[in-house]
Amino acid sequence: TFVCDKPEGAVGDFVSCLDAMNCAMTVGMTTNANKNSAIALFNHQMTPHHQNAVNMCKALLKSGEVQCDDIEDEDHPHCQMVHLCYV
């Protein structure tokens, strides 16, 4: 598990989702450095890492916990999260 002290309810469901995504990311990032190329290794590591970030954003937005009426409201923390996930 990647998240400790999992609560019950909606947040607990979100934790389970994150754990599954993080497990998939770890599997995707696990490799040998067999191409003799730092660039190839970097790309192999970063692709699943960034895909996981996209998936985490999708899950967070789907959770219904983020409430933003105006995405241009840069001062509201929820709107900042929406902007982070879409940009």
C-alpha cells in the first residue's frame, strides 16, 4: 500500500484508487538499465510517472470533492487544483 491509515467512506475509496494507480505506475517504471542510455531510462521512468499524475487528477476531479465555479479564480484552492489538472 502507498497510503497509510486509510479512512472509511469516499476518502477511503479514493485511497484505494490511488493505491491501484501507484502500483500500476511502479510496475510500469520497473526496468533494467539495459539500453546503455540515460535518455532511454529517463523516458521509461517518466512516461508512467506522468501518466499516473494524469490519472490521479482524473480520479480527484471525479471524486466530487473539488468544487470550483470559476476556473479563472486563481485564489481558490479548488480552482487551483482544477487548473493544475487541466493544464
